[in-house]
Amino acid sequence: MAVPGSSEKMLKKAQTLPADQVFLDLEDAVAPAAKPAARQTIVEALNHGDWSGKTRVVRVNDADTQWAHEDVLHIVRGAGANLDCIMLPKVEKVAHITWLDILLTQVERELGLPVGGIGIEAQIEGPAGLSEIDAIAAATPRTEALIFGPGDFMAAMKMPALTIGAPGESGFDPFDTVMMTIAMAARKHGLQAIDGPFAMIRDVEGYTAAAERAAAYGYDGKWVLHPGQLEAANDVFAPDQDLYDKAEFILDAYDYYTSDAGGNLGAVMLGDEMIDEASRKLATVTAERGRLLNMARTTQFTPAS
């Protein structure tokens, strides 16, 4: 969930919400004159807030701005021990990630923090970044996620739209290629793929459709700008009970039938469906997601006698 770093009220509220990650924003959500004060507000929130169960992230300003260097120094020096990741927006070239990686290493050594302990989330928001996405994803082991930033991407591509994250009314989705490219790079390099914001915060139906699109491409999650979007996000990215049960059932059945006891079979009929190694891989994706959410099974596999 995105939280403006200049709003103490919202920082406190965010600690109570059922979000997997909260990022405290120093970039677009904070006016230029308010950025220095917002840095200290974020440090206080990280050090004294209760962020239990949430990944703690700060989005700094992009590497080409006058604020970025001091953003990183102030936040890490002030609250590095209570920080999981730095989110870097508008990553347009590998040098942006390299700069942040080196700076984080220097400050971690200065403070006696574990080197490499603070991760990086890279936000892809323009055609230059998309064209270098493979190199960006591979630039440092610190990188944990690639994030699609639709607003700036739409502006950079001169798309005739005014709403961030909405594809328009034509029925054609211009983000298809972008979404898949980011997802492919993330999976190739073992990173998370995260979809960006949907700005019409009262349009839960529209948000749900956008989240379902991201989930269909294999994304791990989608930004939430308002608590009203949280339930939809959690519903879309968590497997429903039937799918989770089926995934665990397939895994158990496949393990049995490929064993000596099950006949060492590579493919077998499970009800009306054939399962094989590809089925196991697909089922693993859903099962692992359910396990992360501590879902409980309601069915068990029993070999036919």
C-alpha cells in the first residue's frame, strides 16, 4: 500500500491495515518543499511504528533528481535497521540501480548494518527502462521486485489518457506487451512482478479488473492507493479455497504416481484430467501462494485401492 510520507495520520493508519507491504512515499505524493520534513516523518514512523507482518519500504525520488541522494542517506542513517527495501522510481538505465546499490553498501558499512540487507525495488516507468529491463533486473542481488509504473509510462508514450492505470474505453489494452515484458524479466531473474496503481480509488470494479489482468500475467501483487482497494487486491491475488485444494491434491497425486508405490508413471488420469510434470509445475505456483497465506487444506489425496 502507498502512503504519503508527509502525512502522519496516514502513516499511523497504514500500520493497522491488512497489507503485505507498505511503502512510505517521498516522491510523487510529497510536494518539493515538503520533502525534507517528510524524510524525518518517515524515519520516526519506521522507528516507532508497529509494522508487524508488513514489508517496510520507502520510495525515494528518482536518481536524476536533486533529492535522491539525501533521501537515501537520511532514511538509511535514521532508520536503516527498521527498513526492508528502497523503492527507486523511474529506473531508465542500469546506472540508476548501480548508483543505489553502491550508495546503500557504503551507508550499510558506515552504520555496521549487514551489507546487502536492504533490498531494492525497481520501478519501470518509461520506454528506456523497459528496453533495458533485463540488464536492470540482473544488475544487483539486492533487487527484489520489478514494478510497473503506468502513469509515467503513459505520459512518456504520449498515450491519450488522463486516468492512471486504466486502459481506456476502446477495449484494446495497450499495456499487454509491457505487462508481459516486465513479468518475463522478473521470472527470469527470480524477482517479484508488481503492478502499479489504479487511480480511480472509488471504482472498485475497475480496480478488480486491473488486478485480475495483472494476476493473469503472473504478477505477485498490485499497488493499493486507498484502503477501499485492499479487499479486492487480497481477493484477486489469493487463490480461492477450491483452487488451493486442487493444487495440493495434484501435487500429492503426482508424487504418489511417480513413486515406486504408484507405478513410476510419468502421466496419469486424475478424474477427467491428465496430469504430468507440467501439471505439477502449475500446481506448485498455486500451492505455494496458498501456503504463504497459511491456507488450510479441506481435502486429502488417497490412492485408489
